Amino acid sequence: MSQYTEIQLNQRPDGNPIGPQLFEVVKKEIPTAGPGQILIKQTYMSLDPAMMGWMSPDTNSYIPRVELGQVMRSSGFGEVVESNHPDFVVGDSVMGMMGWTEYLVTNGKGINKVQAGVSAEMALAVFALPGLTATQGLFNIAKPQAGETLVVTGAAGSVGSIVGQLAKADGLRVIGVVGSDEKADWIVNELGFDGAINYKTDDLEAKLAELTPEGVDVFFENTGGPIQHHIFNRMNTHGRIVVCGMIADYTTAEPAPGPNWINLIKKRVMIQGFAMPDHLGNVPALLEKLTPYVMQGKVKYRTHQLDGLESAMSGLNMFFTGENKGKLLVKL
């Protein structure tokens, strides 16, 4: 029989760069679908910052960690190549949690058909975790109002870029925080943001004050880092802070200290952390909300593609270096 490749987590991250030393590449025989099952050939795989948390030793999190010896968790896009399931036929394009593997057998739970005409790139960059997370965090937690000012960190990333575009489409002033001049140019001149801050080179306090003359009403936090304190200090009364990610602290031994909470009381600021597994039951409504923006051309995206399953093992480091330009995908 023919063989396929899967990658299992073999060690926990230790603060050093993510790489092959943490994983084991395993060859197996391609399985067959049993009763009520389908066999999927995965063609594209998503890499996401949340993977850092899934790999960590922490057992007190919103989703169970990946245990050592298990296939590394990830969402993906693929084709049904064998089906004994009444809801799927051979040739269906599907997406869902598939893991770092070329093939998988599943009973179909958590696997969704992809509408005809939607490419793998669009499915994973917009309609999968990034778009769902952006839609849930922005509309159901931040509850933005036209005329308000929103600042989003990681603004050129898969979630942040969608957050900014959705907010802009609804009449907000949108400022994005990025890590390069190229990304700043992209979010302003391609995505329509009102301004950009390069956290690596700009005077953070001065640039933020210049771009948010009326303060900040909504802060969508994806990264952490020093600019967090400056944004916090510019929050308006009854502002909302949505904490989606904190990649600057994912691999540090001691997380950076947070802002002083006195301003929370003075300005009655709401802060809420969230994670999509709590809201998976809301996916149909989220897609119903998101889809019109996409179909009307109000949400653009770009992808950064790596080739080959094994490229994922080092590709995760791009989230720390900022090398990726757009949604990070692996083509199998």
C-alpha cells in the first residue's frame, strides 16, 4: 500500500526557536474509510498563532493541549477521496480540524463542505478561524459604532486585517499596528485603514497620539508588546478592549506586566478575553454576518504559502519574526 506522512508533537517548546527538534515525522499506510466515515486528502493547511498555546505544557487553557505523540493540531482544506458517509461524496471540498497530516479518516464531525467557487486560500484565510474570530470579537464583544476609533494590533495578520476592514466598512476610524513599512503600506493603501503604526521604528506614544486625536474607543489586541500600554492609556470612557492574542508573551518565561487598572475604574473600560472554541455553536450566524462583506469586496486578503508538510515545523517562527506577509498556509 501507499504511504503518507503525518507530524506528531514530540517535545514542548522551551523558549528557543520552533523547529524540527520538537516534532517527529511519521510514515504510515494510507487508511481506508470504515462505515460512516470519510477519507480526506488534505491539500492546504493553516498555521495559526494559537498553535503556540496548543503546544505548551499549560493544562489550564481554553482548549486541551496537544499531547506528546499526538498529531499536531491545525485546520485544513482538502478533498474527500473515499466516502461511506451519507452527507459526503467523493470530490467534495471540505475544511475543518485536520492536523499536520496528508490523509485522515473521520466520521465527519467538525468537517464542513466548502461552497463551490471558494478557493482553499479564501476558505482558510477568511471563512475559517481568522474570519470567524474577527467577526465574533468585533461585532459580538466590541460592539463598534460608526464614528468611533478602533486600534488593532497585528493588523496585517489574518485576524487583524479582517477586523480592520470590517470596522472600516461600518464607518469607524481604523488604525493598525504592524511590524514593517511594507505592511503599513498594505493596510493603508490596499485595505483602506486610516493609519498605521510600525511598532519597530515609530515613536509609539507620539504616533498613536497623532493618529487617534479623539482617543480610542475599541482596542482589538492580538499581540501584546510595549504599544499595549500606550493604547490602553488613550482609551476613552466606556471603551472596549477585546483580547484575542498575546503572541509577544507566548514563549516568555515571565509575561510582561499589564497596564495599571486605575484607568479601568476612571473610564469604565470593558476588557474581555475570548477564544473561538467557546463560540463554535455560533458559526452559522457568524458566517451569515461575514459573507456579505466578503461578497461585496469589502474584505481583501493575502496569503503566504509554504510548500510541503514538513515546512510547518519551522514555519511557525514567522509569527515571531513577522516574516510572513498574509495568512500563513502550507501547501501539501
